[in-house]
Amino acid sequence: MCSCVLWRAKCLRGQRLHIPNLWPAFASWKQGVNPCHGQVKQAVDGRLEGLIDHEKVLAKVKAADLGLFASGVFSEAPYERLETVAFYCVWLFLWDDVIDGAGASEDSGLAAEEYCQQSVDFVRFCLGLDDGQAGRAAPEAPTKVCGSFAEVGRRLRECCGLDQRSLLFKHLREYMEGCVTEYKWRVSGKVPSVEDFYSWRLKTSSVDVMLVLCKILNGISLWSEILESEEFAAMGLSVNKLLILINELFSLKKELDGAFSNLIPIIMRSLGSGLEGATNSMVRDIYDCIKCFDSNASALQAMVTAEGRPDTAAQVKRLIEAYQSIATSVLNFSIHSPRYGLLKDMREDGSFVVVL
């Protein structure tokens, strides 16, 4: 990461990060936690035990409670589908550790690209998308974590058609290649603009994968006029940005101790502002994204209502709520997961004052 951004990260030490209570902004949005959360947490812990050998790392990842996020997005899903999403979240959470741990040498960059390509080939095979793969042995997974996608892929093959799996793979590939792009920026010494940041972060968030899973696993089937509409695309983009903005706010303190690539110092540089100015800008962006989502959701609902198709209207409502659940779940996860450790900094009014 460039010295300019690292300098800002260093200057943030000791400052107070003020995060307002964001729940009122999401008051009308779908939210909740699947009653099977406790059961899926045990399943996730068991899966992690088979993937992580280092005891301290294992304990830390278990404490993060990845099943909580899955349980928020799929708060009404039957257990098997919830477990499938939770196992995908395990893969997602751990897959990029190899890239994050790479050095800054040319060989490290090549190794990151090779790891990505091997993973892409493996994921493609697991989703049943390799031409002529019948009877062919699966390509070797580059790591045990990457290999855990085999179970996820098997489950998705059972419930997804070819077109659905192809769309999932498209976004999974974008996620993996986006992680390599982010790594290259991190070691390049260049200063990313806000636009540069979003060019990879909208992919590494993996929200596009979750959006597709929301449609598939909730049994939502809509006609192409809706799926290809500007309103539908804008809703997805709003959810993606919301996840990123919430994550960047709540992860700032944690990232001060690691490979720093948070949006806040990038906005500070862009605006020529301090921490408060950048934080206020991001909170305004959160409210703007909510407003944009609600506007496009209303337009979609008006479109199907005008067509006089009540079954479609009900499915659009379920889709809207499923998308909303992604944002509200990441907010709940960011507040309660020990991964960020901010629950102790919450005030009585629901806001946070975090000493960096």
C-alpha cells in the first residue's frame, strides 16, 4: 500500500471514530436471524476444524461466527439450504488468505495469479461447467480451503440449472480475479482513487454471488423483462455498495493492524478531509444507497402491478426482501461479531465511539 495511505493510517491511531446508529435507516427493511443459527454454527465450526490447523487461528475464525451472516440473509430458509450458504461463506472467508499473505515480490504476484487460475478451474469443475468433464477426474485444488468448494458445488448442482450455475461461476470468477487485482494495487505503491477502489471492491465483496443465491435458494423465478431492467440492476448495485460501506466503517480499527486498504483514508485523501469528514461522507452514501434501492424497488413493484400478475408481484416482494436481508445482515454481523470487536464501544443510543 502506498506510503501516503499508510501515513494516514498511522495518523488515525488514537483518534475517535464516530459511527451513528444505522438501524433507523433500515427500519423498514427485512431483517432477522434464522432460528437454526445455533445448529449451523456448530456445523460451520466442525467444517473449520477440518480446514484450519493452527489452533489460535481456528479459535479466532470460529469466534467470528460466519453462520450469523448466513442466518441473517436466509432468515427463513430450511436448514439444508442455510447450511449450504454457510459452507459457501466459509470458503469465501478463507479463500483469499493465500493472496492476502503473499509478499510484494514479482514471484509472489505470479503465485497469486496461479493460485487464482487453479481455483477458477476447480470451481468451474465443481459447478459442473467443464466441457466434456464426464468421467474426468476433478482438477487438483490448490489448497484444502479451496477444495472445500467441492461440497458447495455438489449441493448447488443439485438445486441449480445450468444457466444459474453459469451465472454463479461468472461472479465467483470475478470475485477471485478481483482479489488478485486488489493485491496488485496493495503492493504497487500507487494511490487508488475512490473509483479505483470500487473497481475491485464491488467484485471482492462477492455480493453479486449472494444476489444470485438469494434468487435461487428462495425459489424466485422472474421473467427476463424484470431481470434485465435498469431497476433490477440498480437494486443489486445499491446492496453491493451498502455492504462495502458498512464493512469499511466497522472494519477500520481491525485493518489498522494489517495490510491497510480501507476506504476511509482513500476518501480522506479524495476530499482533503479528516476522519470525521470521511465518515460523514460514507454515512451519507449509506442513506443515498437506501433511498436509491427503495426507489427502484417501488418502480419494479409498480411495473408488475400494472401487468396484473399477482404471483409475479409476490415474487418481486420476496426478491426485494431477500436483497434487503443482505444489507441488514452485514450490519448485524458487523456489530455483533467478535471479528470487529466493536460491541463494547456501542453507546446507549446505538451509536459507536471507537478509539482507533
